[in-house]
Amino acid sequence: MMWLAAAGWGAFGAVSLLIGAWLAVHWRPQARTVGLIMGFGAGTLLGAIAYELIPEESFRNGWSFIAFAIGSVVFFAADRATTGRHKSEAAASSSIALGALLDGVPESLVLGMSLAAGGHVSIAFLAAVFLSNLPESLGATSGLRKAGHTTMAIYRMWAGIVLVSAVAAALGYALLRLLPHADGAYVEAFAAGAVLTMLANSMIPEAVKQGRRWTGLLVTLGFAVAGVLTLLE
């Protein structure tokens, strides 16, 4: 029943989305605090891309670059279709939520595949996913509540992403068991492309808007923390 363990790890990595939403609802942090926390989360995501999703050996052939580009285009097209051309605060929050889904699925696939391949998940990658999801949902929830979305609707959205992540992790485990030579590098590259596009278009601009000058320092700190976590491997 290892596929259940894989599903559990996928849900664990994504459950911080619900924690971040709860904090946004009950803590109600000021806009500047949200911006700084989002900046830290953006840094950890950048670190996850640099250290985990696109290590040098994964880009030794052109197919990984193609998967990276596809991830970017898929996020851009989905974001454009759901939020339109102009980025209001609500649209930026919706983009971050969409990014959480588009990077959560491939991230969970990778978690499940790593469990099937080596019998354990990457602690650094799991920690980076958990830490980055927290400020993503905190920032997006704050914006969605200001736009008039109900608390229950927001909770249902994040809970749905947690469920999808759990299923994706189980599928990743099953895939590698059925196809032992399957390569997760393309899945990782797709996730990297989607995440990087979301960071550039939505999360970092929104973090700077709310957190002001200190945001850059928090982005750098988040990146450094993600780098330190890789040493736990």
C-alpha cells in the first residue's frame, strides 16, 4: 500500500495551502506583512526551481527545455483565460492560486515517483514545497477575500488542490512502478516553467507592491533557506 504513503506525502506538501488560508482568515495580517511573507515564499520557490526542479543534469537534452517551455506556456495561457489581460489584486490572487495548482500537480508526481524509485521522498524538495505553499495561499486568500469571495469557497478551493496533489502523488508512484525507466525530469521541467512564469507575472510583483523595498531581502532569504534544505539530503 505504498501508493497510500505517496498520496499522504503529496497531501502533506500541499496541506500548508489550507494553513496559509486559515492564517489569512484568522490572523488578518497587514498588507505589508503579506507582501514580505510572499517575498520569502517566492524565494523558496526560486530555490526549489534552481536546486531541485532543474538541476544541471536534467537539461542535457533539448526535451527538458521543451517541457520547461510548455510549462510556461500552459500557465500563461490558463492565466490569461481565467484572469484576462489586466492584473487587478483579485486577478493576481487568482493567478497565484492557479500557479499553486499547476505546480502542485507535477510537484506531487515527482514526490510519488521519488518514493517509488528510492523508497523515500526528498526532504529538501518536500520542505520547499510545504514552505512555498504557505505564503502562496496566505497572499492569495487575502486578495480573494478583499475581492468578495466567501471564506468557505476559498477553503474548498485549497482543499481541492490538496486532494488533487494527493492523487497526483499516488499516480506518480504507480507510474514509476509500472514503467521503471520513466524519467521524472520532464515533469520537473514542466513544473519549473509554470512556477517561474507565475513568480514573474504575479507573486513577485504583488509581493513588491505590498512589501515594498524589504521584499528583495526576503526573496533572497527564502532562496538561501531553500539552498540550505538541499544539504539535508
